[in-house]
Amino acid sequence: MFKTYFLGKDVQVPALRGVSLTVQRGAFTAIMGPSGSGKSTLMNIIGCLDQPTKGTITIEGIETSRMSRSDLAYVRNKKIGFVFQTFNLLARAHALSNVMLPFVYSDCPKAKRRERAMDVLESVGLADRWSHKPNELSGGQRQRVAIARALVNDPAIILADEPTGNIDSRSGLEIMILLQALNREGMTILLVTHDRFVAEHAERIINLLDGKISRIEEVKERKDAREELKKLPKEEEITQ
């Protein structure tokens, strides 16, 4: 798969240069690379936010490379849940309303939407915070609301772009505990990160460099986020 951006008539900027990748259903895969390596472009194409210049991409048997914008939007809504570094929550909406946002383009019956949204909030441990707005939540709690929003339409894939990048180490591990738990339940997860420690919570790491896959490695000693959390000083120890 190739992706080239055209700046004016004469300038071409290659972002992906022949990337070939298969992610099995139920896998937990991390994508690593320095700035400019193409990892964001790859995630955008997998997430149906962009299309390759050349090549194809197939999601659960659906070839998306040449779809119309409306068809891409449908696949995006039904098949993919997004988790962003900056949370992307509506500031004036409470947690429940933020989680229900994907229903705007969903065929989920209206009578069941609130119940479904509360169920996923409960699954991420925030049922008692449903009425809180983002500025009333910690960074870790905001990211859990974002994960609940990603889950509400029961997607095939979770795309997590630097999900621990804007939160402290303890909250970051709590997010990784949640992602690993979802993976154990069968959820396919693609995680973009620049942090080797975070990447080693996945089963496999795809290393990108200059728009190409430079290395694919199986994680031999996969980190367990629950065990890593136990190694951190207790919060009361930090405050003393």
C-alpha cells in the first residue's frame, strides 16, 4: 500500500512506501515509529479517514480502498472505534452524551441507546460519573469515557492513537489494563505509540521508518499492565 500527498502541481510527499500488513482478528498490535515515519497516515487509512494512493485495504472482508465518502463513514461507524490522545470529548456535554455521540449515525434503536451507553460506561468503571462533564473528570477518566464511546457501537477494531500520551503514568497503566482486558475478550486492538514500554503491552510491534515497515517483532516478554501498576508507589506514598 502506498500513500502520496500532492502539494501543488509539482511537489509529491510520499507518506507510505509499500506497506503490507495483516492483522488477525483478536490481535493486539502496536505500531511504533518516529515522527514522519507514516504511522499516523497508516492509522488514518485503516480507520477509513483516508484512502491509499495505490493498493488495497480490507476490513473484515470489506475492501475499503475505493469506497465513496458515505460508504467509508458507514464502515467507520460500524466497524471501528477511535481513541485519541487528546480525548476529543465535547466540553459542554456530560459523559453519557459523549458516549452516545456515535449513535447519531447508527441504526441502534433509540429506545436502547441510553441503556447501551450506560452499559459501556459501567464496563469502564464510570457509571457513577455519567452526568459529569469533561472538566469535572481526571485525564484518566476522560480517556475511559473516550474508550466507552469507541465501544458503544460494538466495533470490530479499536484504533488507539497515543492513548496514554496525555495522562500520568498511573492513569496510563489503568488505560492499558482496560485495553488488555478488552483484548482478552476478543477485541482487535491497534495501538499507535512512541513509547516502547507501552508498546510491549501488545503481542506484536510493527516498526515504521520513512513510510516502510522496518521490522516486525513478536513481544516475547509481554508486559501485564496490572503487574506493572503494582510496581508504582502507592498514591499516599507520593504525597508524603
